[in-house]
Amino acid sequence: MFLIDTSRDGKPVYDPIVNQSLDNYLINDLKLPGHGLMVYINEPSVIVGVNQNVFAEVNVPYLREHNIALVRRTSGGGAVYHDRGNLVFENIVVGDTDDDAQWGNYRVFAQPILDALHELGATDAVLRGNSDLVVNDHKFTGMTMVKSGDAYAAGGTLMYDMDLQAASQALHPVETRINGKWVKSNRSNIENIKGHLAPEYQQLTSEGFKTQLLLKLFHAERLEDIETYHLNDHDWQIIDERLAEQYRTVDWNFGANPGFNRYRFKHFDAGSVALNLMVEGQQITKAAAYGDLLDDKQTRRLEGQLTNVALDKSELQKRLSKRWLRKVLSDTEIDALVNELLIEKQ
């Protein structure tokens, strides 16, 4: 196993949108033969699985109020909260390896993490079920995998000193009327691993804990002794292209909900409205509205007005120029909402 250094210009990258896109680049483009490992830390963010409905899993208003990023990953699994007190580890496996790495077998990737934590003093950390690492019967790590040809990524979170209250708030959805066949999160009792480590490791920063974890994983005295691939300028050029094309787009992170393919958000003085849309050709065939601008009855009426309507300015203005909506929004604000709906990509 070798280390994949994801720093840029000699500095750690904490942008969750960047970090969550790296596995896709590594297994689809770079494809370094063998078994690599990357470990990174994110700014406050909620990461949702590729097949999840954001509004059924996440407290979107809380995220906006507290400037918490919403990021959709390319693998499955449930919604998780990240912040600077949380580590993310991903095994990047391409082709045959000289160890026990095996697609679908979480234990072979969990065991090295457990062994390292045991060395750091958390001797009660264990694997529960298929993919959860727990301590004191509380989950501190959840794992997921994504495959592409003969390459795959297998990894998860590792809660060291995460803000558990923020995690609880962010993962408590306010939308209760959504039903569907998307993947729903399995809510678990969670706990940080920090308090279970030996005393000398409980005073570390998250970066310090990351260093100690890597040294134990690679049985090394110094990070410089670990075989490492450093992402270079060419790698970052391609990663930046992927970010612009997909991973930084609002439609990918918010609109890729099952049954919808476009997302629009607009803030007005009276409140905000978020719209999930299914657009086929130049026609909106389905709409779901959220936000604090309208009451429940008005929200349902707005969804009706935006269902089976052409993406045409005059048609949209006609549909939205209703007396009940004009009591909430001015004509200028309705025009702004229409223009937002007509933007094809942002």
C-alpha cells in the first residue's frame, strides 16, 4: 500500500467538493496500479450518497444558515456530516494488489484502521456488521465503496473530534412529506473516538491525529518514509475540469435527486424558495417546492403551476402571475423567478 498526497501547492485541501471528487479522478483517469490510500479533512459539510434525495435526508435551511456545504459523492451510502474534526480515508485500488484488498469486503479495509486505533489506545474499537466501526456501541466510522472497471474506492469517515450537535442538526430533515425509492440513511448513535485514545493522543489537532494514524497504518517513523504519490499540476488540471463540468454545479449536488434533474433556488425579501424539477426537452414535467417563502397550501399550488409547463418565458409568466402568488411576490420578483427557471445551467 502507498500513500496518495492530496495537498496542493504544499497545503492541505479542505474544500469538500474538491476532496469528494478525487476518488472519481483516481479510479477513472489516473488509475495508479496497486493499492493507494488518501486521508483528508473537510470544512463543515454534509455528504450525501449518489442515490439520495437531499431534502429527505438533510436540513437544508440549517445548512444555508450555518454556511455548511452540501456535496453529492459518486458512491452510495447514506448522508454524513463532516467538519475539521473528522477524517476521511479512501483506499484506491486499481487492478491486482499484493495484499488482501478485495472489492465488496469491508473488513480488509477496516482492519488496518482498527489496528492503528488500537495502537493509539482505542482498544475497544471494533467492526460491527458489514461496514460500521463502533466504540462503546456508538458508530464513529461508516464505510462505502464505488467501482469503475478494474478500479474501485473503498473508505469512510473517522470521527475524531467532530461537532456532534451540528451533525445532529444538519442531518435532521425538516421535509417530512417526501416518499420515494431512493436510498435512505440509516441513523445511528455516533461518538468521537478522541476520548478513547491514550491520553497523549487526546490533545492532538485533527491534522496531528491524521499524522499519527498514517504513521501507524504504514508502520513508519516519519511521513517522509512512506511511499507516496503526490498529485501534480497535470492531475489538478484534470480535477479542476471535472469540478467545473459536474461536481461544483448546483444541479449535481442538489438537483440529482431521484426523479429530478434540475434544481433552482431563489431568495427574496419575504423568504426563499427551492425548486426540484424534472425537465424533459423544453418541458417541466414534475416539480417539488421547498423553503420558507410559502405556506404548505401555497407550496402545493406552486408545484401544480410548474408541472407540465413549457420552458418559455411568456408561458411561465402566465402560470406564475396568479393573485395568490402576487400577494407574496412583486411582479419584478416573479419575473426574477421566471428568469431563474430559464437558466439551463449554473
